[in-house]
Amino acid sequence: MTDIAPDFARCFSTPAGARVLEYLRTITIERTLGVNASDNELRWAEAQRAFLRQILSLVARGKGDKS
């Protein structure tokens, strides 16, 4: 399989792609759950955050970011 990271970088490097990533960040990483959140809600939120972190990692790698 070829490296998909450059495709992620191209896809999300446009102004529209940046807006999409920012929106996804606000509804996942920046979202907080209340103290009464269930175990299932916490697991679901963490899965969404992990998925977005994977996308962000691929974008960074596709741009040549070594961090």
C-alpha cells in the first residue's frame, strides 16, 4: 500500500480543509463531557478524539513534519 499521508496533507491543506479540521477539533478534542457522562459516552468521545488525532498525524506526516 502506498503512503496515504501526502493525500491527507493535500486534502486538508486548502482553506476549506482547514475549516473542516477546525470544526472536527471543536466537536471532538475541545468538547468536554459533564461529570454525569456514562462510560459509553466517555468511550465514544475518546474514540472520536483518537480518530481525529490519526487524521492530524497523517496531515502532519504528509507535510513532512517529523514531530
